[in-house]
Amino acid sequence: MNKIKIITDSTSDLPLDIVKKYDIEVLPLIVNIDGESYKDGVDISTKEYLRKMEASEQFPVTTQINPQRFYDCYKYYFEKGYKIVSIHLSSKMSGTYQSSKIAAELLQGDGIIDNIEDNIKNIDALNVTSGLGILVIKAAELRDQGKSISEIKTEIEAMIPHVKSCLAFGSLDNLVKGGRLSKTAGFIGNMMGIKLILEVNKGEMAVMDKVRGSKKAIKKMLGYIDEKGIKENTPTVLLNIENEDILEELRLKFKDIKSDYIEAEVGCVVGTHSGTGACGIFLLKTIEIY
């Protein structure tokens, strides 16, 4: 059986115990704030980073993973006899996926691998945070079932349209400042106590619904679980939560429907755009196509 390494980036926001359980390699993006640079999830905790961000007069800058870092990582695993499945955040949100493709081409050009297709599969998850994380976990499970890198890529890409998300934020200011949401949508969302319910749609942040107040936002999120359903034998649901009140509501919901779930903390890169008080539900929709 071929040795296969699953590689992703830090915007997958996978808990450390999951990373260790599935032997996943996570490459960190960089966050730059007040003249200092930090590796996401390595050099600074999310809570400390968010405190720095709130105190700073300048909006932080996040930096994608460059091709050289991918090149070095891929080369290390190739020399140890691995084939690679590399899954990354939406190409519509970052150049990280493109960097991974460039690195693969450089490895072939340098003669380190004979053929890209036989050795590495790059996947654009068209998702971010726990939506990406769900796909990474599923890829690791497929690997452990003995699937080839081609089979893993095919199955993961079939799942991508069925990864669903429902997101609410304490404020939309950071999404607007970071260019992830239009100024018009941000203005509407922040006025008169209106809460925009967002989703990741075809690789980009989009407005799903508008509700007034936090209680209705919670109700919308809970109803979303019933509406979409959760596919059996999947990584179930990952929750990105920075609000204990909402978290408790969601815990009770999952207890009621007797569904397992994973709690995941928002990382620094995703936190740059979500700010504090953000929460989200990510799930693989019930559908039998793969």
C-alpha cells in the first residue's frame, strides 16, 4: 500500500487532537500586526491575537503560503516515500492553493518527481475554516481505508458542493475591512441590530439571510441543521465558536438529535476577518451521491 500524506493549511482550523489522530500536516499562514509576524496557530494563540487586533490602530495583514514553503514540505515527504494529497482554502480567498500547484510543478521541473499526477493531488476546497476541515478529515479517512490519491481527489471534489455552512458574527466590520464582504452588505448588517447570516457559497462569503437580533440568529442556525441534515459516517459537524451562549444552545441541539460533533476554535487568519463573537455551523449535507 502506498504511503499517503494529507497536507492542509492553518485556515482549516482543525483541533490539535484531530491533527494528531489523523497524522495531518498543517502549514501555517502568516498574520502581520503592529510590525510583527506570527505563524497562525504556532507563534500566538487566537485569544492573544484578537486582543492585539482590537488594540491596534491598523488592520492586520494575512499572508498566503508561498510556493517555496510548499516545495520544501512536499520534497521532505517525497524523499520519505510518500504520495501527497494537498487540500487548501478557497482560491477565491487566497493564493495559497495556487502556491501549492506551483510547488508541484517546480518539483517536477527539478526532477524530484517524475510526474505530478502520479505523486501529488492538489485540491481547491472552495471553502475555509471548518468547511475545509471537514474535507481534510474525510480525505484522511479515505486514505486509511486504502484509497489511492486519485480516488481521494475524486471523492473529495464530489463532496465539496455539499459542505454547507451557516455563520453569524458579532460585527461585520472585519469582513468588510478584509475585503471578504462588500461595504454595502456590512453597512446593512451593522445598522438597526440586523444580523446577517452568511455562508460560504462557491468559494466566497455570501449573505444567506437577514434577521433582527441574536436570538433570531441562533434560531436560524438551529433550524439550518434540521433543514440540511447531516450525512451519516462523515466527520459530522465542526463548530467555530467564540460565544459561550450560542455554543451552549448548539450543544443542546446536538444532544437532542443525538449527533456527534467536533468543537473547533477559530484560528488567527480566520479570526482576522471574523473578529470576536463569531460562530458557525459546518456540515456535510445528507446526500447519497458518492
